[in-house]
Amino acid sequence: MKTDSLFHRIFRQAPSIFFELIGQAAVEGYQFRSIEVKQTAFRLDGVFLPPANAPDPVVYFVEVQFQKDDTLYQRLFAEVFVYLDQHPDTVDWQAVVIYGRRSFEPEVTHLYRTLLDSPQVHRIYLEERKASASSSVGLGLLQLIVEPEKSAATKAKDLLAQVQRETSIIPTNVIIELIETAMVYKFPQMSRQEIAQMLGLVELQQTRVYQEGQEQGERNLILKLLTRRLGKLPAEIIKQIEALSLEKLEALGEALLDFSALNDLTAWLQHSQES
């Protein structure tokens, strides 16, 4: 199982899960990326970059480790400090190493003891994170990754039931798709269709909760694309977009590719209201 790519997908689609994992409040606007430090041919596997207007712009370096690597810390800290050398405008940083289990951690850590004992470095062992009644769906998703195969289906179904009971800042359709993807990684011998049938996803995707989540996810994406293309949108325009049906949101997603100014958007919205 290529666990790194699964975590990358989760953190890209639902960055709030990462901040919940390290016990910090999520900051809107963080982007999870893979960054190459060109001069030394290092590649930082995962970096959360803060938004430009963040009041506390911390850069988070993330390493996911599901196998033994005795050179992990020397590589990680070398990459961190080369990055800091090449980005002198960095205000603050933290490093987070996520282990599937404690036995994957390097045994010899003496050279890095000051860094490892500092509040800037977090070591998380997923296997030791026990689920509780108050656990969120996001943390439950990460625990699903290390769940034994014999109990994984039951765990996944419990999470899907929790999705329908609780509200979350992560759109419902996004978290359901991530749960399904985690199971596809865990059972590579099964097709995605077989996974969906095992978890009862066909019926779930027809529920009002799922469809509303899908609509909200589409709306958030459209707003981000429009802001990137046209700049900050007026509050009245945002209100009109939030009132659009899923069908019209999909039409707007296609039309916005031809927009070059805010007037194009207002004209489209006016025409949409009249049709």
C-alpha cells in the first residue's frame, strides 16, 4: 500500500484533519504541497504553506513513515534547514512525523535529541491513537488506515454512519470519497465497485446528506476558481452563487473559463436568474 500518496490525498482535500491530528486549530487557506529544493536535489514530501494573510504564518513540514528508515531524521532536518536557507522570509516552522507504529521510528536519535525534544517537532504514532466516542470523522479516517483488515470494514461503516450523524467543516461527499479511497488502498485486490458495495455506498450517495455535501463542495470549488481568476468577489455576488442549484453551479464551472472581468460573471448570473 502506497501510504504516502493516500496521506497526500487526504491532506490536500481535507487539510483540517492534519491540524486536528496535531491538536491545533485549523487555519483557513493552508495548502499542502510537495516542494523540491533544487540546489541539493532534495524533495520535501509534504509541506503545509500558510495563506498570505495568516496572523501566525507557520510552515509545517510533514513526513509520513510506514516502514523502517534509519536515515529519516538526518534527511528530514537537512531538508528543513535547506528550505529555511532558501526561504529567509519564513516566520516560523514546525515538523510533524506521522508513524504507522512506533517500531518504524529510527532507533538511534542522539544527534537530533534537541530538535526531537523541542515543541517545534511532533512525533505521532497512529497505532497508539485509540478511537473514542468523541473522535471526529477526520481522525477516524486516519485510524482506519492502520486498522487491521479483519475489522476495517466495520470501522469504515461506523465512520460512514458518523458522517450522517454529525456536521463537519469537511464536505460530506469529500470525507465519504476519502473513506472509500482508504479502503481501496487497504484492499488492493478488490475493485472500487466491490468496495462501494461492501460499504453500502450506493445507497448512501443517494441520501440528502451526501447530495448536499456534494453541492457544497462544488460551490466552494467554484468560489475559489472565481476568486483566483477575478480577484476578491463582492459579498452580493457570493450570496447569489451560494443560492445556485447544483446544475447551475456545474454550468458556471464551465462558463467561468471564459470570464476575464467581474462584469462577465454578473452578466452570467443575471442571465441565469432569467432562464
